Amino acid sequence: MATKVVWTHQAVIGLEKVMGYLEKEWTVKEIISLNQKIDSLIINLQNQPELFKNSHKYKKLRKALIDKNNYLIYKWIPAENKIIIINFRGAKQRPIY
């Protein structure tokens, strides 16, 4: 069975915030490319949930780089075969994980 991916409310808000900024500053082509990178990353995480290193500060969380400008924080729960996307952030935003 495929690993389930769940986005928290905080992660959805983070994604919307970043996308709102990008719509003003980037081209449509760049936004589409970012969406494709996010989709690809999610597929990779479903296949290899431990692909990225644990956070130094929060050992149960992992930071996945999407590109040089964006990343997401996730938690893998092996017992439930589930990945929880905790947050989505622009790299220039103040890090909290």
C-alpha cells in the first residue's frame, strides 16, 4: 500500500503564502515548474520516506529541499505508513525547524 501523505493546515497556509508571493514575482512557467517539483518530491517521499535527514533541533522532523528557494518540513510515521507535511516555507523566511 502506498504511503499516505497528509498536509496540515499550517502547511497549506504556508504553501498558499509562498504561491501568493510567487504569483507577483515569478512567471507562470516558473510556478508550474515549482508545482511539478513539489509533486515529484511527494512521490519520492512516498517511495523513500527517510530520504532526507532529520532536523537538528527536532529529531522526528525532516527538512526536504524542493529547490533553492523552497522547502517543506515533514514527519514520517512508519507504524501508520503516513507522511505528515508539517510546514511549507520559502527559504528566505525565518526558519523555525
